[in-house]
Amino acid sequence: MNFTYHNPTAIEFGEGKIYSMTKYIDKSKRILVVYGGGSIKGNGVYDQVDGALEDYTWFEFSGVEPNPTIETMNKAIQIIKDKKIDFVLAVGGGSVIDGCKYLVAAALYDGDGWDFVNGTKKVNKAIDLGVILTLPATGSESNSGSVMTKKSTTEKRAFMSPYLYPKFAILDPLTMITLNDRQLGNGLVDAFVHTCEQYLTYPNTSLVNDGYAETILKGLVALSDSWDRRDETIWQENLMWLANQALNGLIGTGVPQDWATHMIGHELTAFYDIDHARTLAVVQPQLLRVMSKEKAEKIALMGRNVFGIIDDNEKVIIEIEKIYQKVGISTKLNDYKIDNKVIANVTNGLKEKNMSTLGEKGEITLEKVTDILTKAMY
């Protein structure tokens, strides 16, 4: 165990917290409020933002899509320059937040912002960012990562920088009232796989990390078991907090991490526009089967401590699949709109990004990716 952990994002959690953002934004700031398709105008969030910013100078930019593209976010850069924006407020889920992380870095950069995403350049400054979370899933509201898509080249990549931590994140479960089953199911699966990526690797010595990861996993299992109560505030606020804790950086400190499921899933989203969480549900179970020998000890540990299953790793994987199915998400690739080039597209996409070996030990080769996707078809 050897790590540095620092998370500077202040969390305001609970009902009626949106107005608390004024504690963190000086009235001299010129603010750009960024949101997605406009659902915040139907659930009261926009009106609350409007009220809270009554004494501020602010502007807005809308239309951030799921799997945000640099093509869309680059349109906001001119607004930032023209209006002399010095604070960005992201109001939405992971896509809006990730898009804004790209925006606050790219707006202060003279070159192509994609340089940050593909790793050519490192972020060394950014506009201040705040978040009002409306769709829990990615944990992006209090971490330093972002995933962006370049539509023109069908690329989806992740990048990170300590400059991208939001200054604050407001987590008010009442913002979730208009979320549909697809969004709630996606959020639960996303949080579950995020936790697994930092847990289902090989044995480590950190009792805190494994124990806390198991607590998060058990919480998400409980939510899937009580899916019929998903309209209740208690259910929703638990999803909001579990999703945050799954990827705020804590459970991954000082332990091995995988992320192969995500890298493969990113390619499926880039080529076929499949919801991110749904790609994870397709890939993860078969990845665990293909890598069952290498991950045997941690799958068994998960079985004992999360599901109460003793010495039956296949049963553990089946239980994981059942979680996804309970929330309405298929684990079969053929249930989504793909073509007969899907395996070639994914493996070639990974190869082009120098990701020919994946996983905590680099043991997931492109041949194994082919095996994983072949098994995931039916």
C-alpha cells in the first residue's frame, strides 16, 4: 500500500441543497450553466438554479449529449471567450459533467482540446467547475476523470487531471424524480462495474479497500433486489451516494485496478452508440469467465462476502448477471444494434489506441477480447 489520496471536491448532499452552491461561487464570477437535453426545465432544477443565481451574471449552454462529443463542447468555448466566463456550472449526469471537464480545460488552451484526451498534452490549468448532479452513475461529480468522444473519428477516450476536480458537487436526490427506468438501471450497473474494476483483480493487503468495496457492492445488490421501490426517495438517495463512493478514487487507492471492461465497452459505444452501462453489462460477465483462473481468488472472495456463495465462482458470475437483468439490462450483445464487424471494430479500435493488452496485469490480449465478445453474443 503506497499512495497519495486527495479529493478537494466539497459534497453537499440532501434535499434542498441546490441553493448551497452560493457558498462556493463568488458573486464576481461570470458563470456558464451547462446542461443536456432540457429535462432540468421539467423537474424544477432549472428554476432552482435560476433562483440561486439571481444576483449573479450567468449564461447558459445546452444540448450536451449522452457520451459527450468534443464537437458539441467546442461550441461552448466561443461563449466562454465572448462572455469572459470564469466559472462553469455543470447541471446533469456524468455526460454533462465529463463534457464540462473537457470544456474548462480546452477553453484555456490555444490548441485542439483533443490533445488532452488522447494524451498528447497535459492539462495545466482550468476554469473553476461546480456540479449539480441529476443522474447518479459515474461518480464524475467528485473525481478528476472525464470520458470524451470524437465523433469525426469514432473515438472514445478517457483522460484525467487534478485540475478537473469540481470545486463542489450538490447531490440532491429530488433531482432524480424524472429519471426513467433506463437511466436508473444504467446508473446502478455503472456503479457496480466501477466498484468491480477496483476489486475483482488479485488479492491485496488492504482490508479497508476490499471491505468498503464489498459494502458498496452489497448496497447495490440490495437496490437491485428492491427494484420495485426505485421511485422512493430512500432508494434514490442510496443510489446517488453509492455511485459517488464507487468512483471518487477512495477504493482504488493502493490496490490493483482492471478497467478492461470499460476499455472494451468504450469501443462498443463509439461504434454502435450503445449506452455505456449496457456495454459493461455485456462485457463484464464474459470477461470474468475468460479470466476466471487469474481472478479466481477475488471472485471467490466476492462470492463469500457479497453473495454468501462458497466455492462456486460460476455461480457468482451468474448472480452478477441476474443483477443486471433485474434492472432491465440485457447481458447479450446480440440484443443491441450491432453488425458482423463488431469484433473486428472493437479489436482494431483497441489496437489503434495501443491497448493490445488490458487488465491489472496486462494479460487480456486482443485474442481474449475476441473470445469475450464471441461468448457475449448469445
